[in-house]
Amino acid sequence: MLFQTIIYLLDFNCLLYGLSLALPAIMIVIFMSEDTALDRPMTTIEGSLVASLGCIGGIISTPLAGFAMDYLGRKRSAVISAAVGVLSWALLAFSNKVEVVLASFFIAGVAGAIFLIVPVYVSELCEDSIRGTLTSGAVVFYGLGMLLGFIFGEFMDYKTIVYVGLTSSAVGMALLAILKESPTLLMKKGLEDEAAKAMGFYRNSKSDSKVVVQEIDKIRGSLAPESQSEVKHEEEKLTAEFAAVAPAEKLSMWQFFKKSRSTQRALALTLFLMTVCVFQGMIVVQMYAIPLFSEAIPPEVLSPNWCSALLSAVSVISGLIAAYLTDAAGRRPLFIYASIAAGVCCFGLGTQLHLHWGPGWITAVFIYFFCSAYAFGSGTVPFLLMAELFLPEVRSVMSMICLEWAWSCSFTALFLFNPLVAAVGIGPVFYFFTTVCFLTAVFAFFFLPETKGLTVDAIQLLLVKKKGQTSG
């Protein structure tokens, strides 16, 4: 029970990040209207910045968080990220100037480093058998934060939402203080006694108990750097090479990366998954949900805020089921079938927006089904694999690179969406998203390994096998 509570404390800060991202989506129309809650209406350019400034903040903070996790620790990095989130809400609470609001949305993006920290932190705390479910919690709670934001937008005014966000983020930051540092990081720094105490805290056991000793031994084994020069592809040969490396060998990050074929392949694979995660189009649907729903469903039938809240609810429920299925059914089949389903929904949505062959509510139906399919695949699996594919020596930096790339892709997608719509129309843009979905399924079928229930060492062995030997 204690362990689950700890995981929820970490995921709660992802919920607050989701809430901060929902605020621009629900307030953008009001900010640009004559009835604005700010000191003046936003211009068109300022309105476009509302959606993209958070991405720029994330691009800047992600590399800093990647290095901070190693040098300051997972816990301190999480606290700092949460404190930045408090600052972003505080700016909104104490000023209604347009420039300050835009700065706040940028700072909220900086606080998005929590989305890098929490999956890495959680993956190092949980057992292999439940790693997929618990690591996926960050994505689920992020969606829950978006859901709460749209519900708040229906019942609360702007300032009330801000005060709720400020209070909640302050509480979330304070609760992080009760956590211990990651045992894996402490072992990496040679602090074995502290690592045992931290593991005892997370397992609710004494530091010298059998379960803690076994966990520490497992971490110690995973920290031995791999030697993959002249690598043979037989598993016995690989295992022998792992054991042959002297534990005392100390490599720089770049030397380790050049030496480790499994790390190189894990990085290439994760970067591809992060790319398709963005260009399947869900981030565009989330940011422009209210205009899409305004066109699809008359406001007197159901308000755009409620439609968007329902979209977030679908995302949360699908994410919860996906979190369970990642361990029950496996990452690979879930990702493949979900990408195919997302492609079908995206094609239907594109043809409806392009040709208007059905009533407006068909648009909403396709959006909801697309959201669900996306949550089962690209909305969950890439972030899970980012946390489990890499060896502990490079996990922070490699995860940072992957999330930095995802932020860059998100900014590109949001920045190009309106010009593309103006040039070719919204329907053909969704045809592009459809193509990405189907190509993702093909790629995953041939190249995505199955990592369900595997230890870090076993995953590395899987990554250096020949094509065609992929598990699952």
C-alpha cells in the first residue's frame, strides 16, 4: 500500500502538468475575445504562441533535467520541476498582463521536465512484472489532468482555475519531500548502504531483509557495463561478454554509447517511436479540440468544453486499460494493433473533414475512437519503452534526448498545422497522419522487440540480436 501511494505522489505531479496544458486550450478563445480576462485581447500571433510556447519551454528544460537527474538525483530534480510549476501558476494568479501570461505558459512547459523524470524514477522503483503498468501511470495521470482542466473550464472562471492549480501544485511539490532517492542512482554512485535503506523504504522492509538484498543484487548486476566489440548474436556468447567486463572499468558517456550496440539501437528505436507518437496527430487534436468540436456539434446540444472533457475521459479510461494490457498482453502487439486502429479512425476523420459525407456528429465519433486507439498505442508504449530500454548508466541522458526530440516534433507539428490547413485543407492533413499510423504498424511488426517482464540485462541481449529474432 505504501509503494502504491508513493507512485501516486509522483504521478500526481504529471496530473498537474496536464492541468497546466489544458488551460491554454480552454481559455484561448476567451483570451482573444473582447471579453478577455486579461488586460487586453491577445493578437492572432499571441494566440498561436499560447499553444506552442510550452513546447519551447520543454525543449529548453528537458536536457537540463536529463543531466540534473544524474547529478542532483531523481528526487531533487522532481522537486525542482514541481517548483517551476508552482511559479507558472503564481504568475497567472498575480498578473493579468498578456506578456506575463505568455511567460507563464512558457514556464509551464519548462515544468514539463516532470514528464521525463517520473517515468525514469518509477521504472527504477518497481518490479519487472509490473513495470509496464506503473510506468504508464504518468501518461494516464497527464490525461486525467487534461480532463479536470476541461471540466473546470465548464464550471469555473479563469481566476478560480488558476488558484486551484496554484494550491494543488504547491501541495504536490511539498509531498515529494517524503520520498527517498532512487536506489539505482545511489548504487550507481557507490552508496550501497543508502541504496539499501531507500529500497527498504520503498519495499516497506528492513534494509537487510531478503527482498531488499535481492533487489540490490539485481541493481548491482544491471550496472555492469556491457562489452559488445566483436559481438556474436548467440545469447550464450552475449552473456559471456557481459560477465567478462571488469566492473571497475569507468567509461565516459560518449565512450559508453560508442561501445554499447544495444544503447545505440535502443536510442534509434525510441527516437522513431517518439516521432510517430507526435505525427500520428493526437497533439493537434488535443490543442484544437474545441474548434473541431464547435464545428462538429452545435453548442446548444453539447458545449465544446464538455466535448473536450469527454475526449480527455476517453483518453484516461483507454490509458488505464492500456497500462494493464502492456503487462498482460505485451507492448508489441498492443502497439501494432492500436496503430492500425488509429490509422483507420484517422482516415475516416480525414475523409469526413474533407468531403463532409456524413452529419457533424460523425466527426466527434471519429475523434473519440482515434483518441482511444492512440492511447492504447503511441500514447503509452513509447514512454514506457523510453524508461526501460536503456541501461542505468545512460538512462537519464538517453531519455532526455528522446523527450527533447519529442518536444521538437510537437513544436513542429503545432507550428505547421495552421499553414498546412490553409494550403491544402484540414482533410488532407489527416491523410498524412493516417499514413504515419499505418507505417508505424509496419515498422513495429518488423523491428519492435517485446520487453514484457524482462530484466534490463535481458532487454539488452534482445536489442543486439539479428533482425528476425525479435521476441513476440
